[in-house]
Amino acid sequence: MNTMDRQSQAFFEARYQASSDPWQFASSAYELDRYQATLESLSRASYRSGFEPGCSVGVLTAALARRIDHLIALRHFCHRGRVRKGALPRTMQRRDPSARYRRGSARGHI
């Protein structure tokens, strides 16, 4: 991991340590409108599989999970102490039982 990656990870971990939703993804009118526009842009009512890179607190993920049979949501930065390796907080898993959450980076894989 290079210096920039470590600095970025420390920044995001500190933000998520201070707040479970540091950018108000679940309450911001702008974000909620953006999620709605994203969902409206999908051409079909349902999909067999999907991938959401950067799922953060899982707001959009919850909506996508209702339309996607097998959804994988990836979150790169997770604060220490609340996230087990390979999984996100249980509150997100309970919200979206059909979604599989992963902690990691898509760098080099996409």
C-alpha cells in the first residue's frame, strides 16, 4: 500500500469512526434524488446479478437489492472495530439479506 492509500484509508476510517453516515447518504435530499435518478435509469424491473462498487452505508444498495437477485456491494474503507475481514456491519446485512457485502478494493480488477 503506498503512502497515498494509507492516508486515504486513515481519512475515511476516521470519518466513519466519528459517524455511521459521515456524508448523510441516508438523509441528504441531493443523495436521495441521485439514488432515485439512478434507479429510474435502469431499463428493466429486475436483474439477475449486479455489482455496486463503493456502497458506503448501503442506502443505494438497499434499493438495488430489491431489484437484483444476486448483488455484490463493495466498500473499500471501513473503520476498524466494527468490520470483520470480508464483511460489513450486520446492520447492513440485515437491511439487505439478498446482497453480499465485501470489504476491499476493485483496483486492478476492473
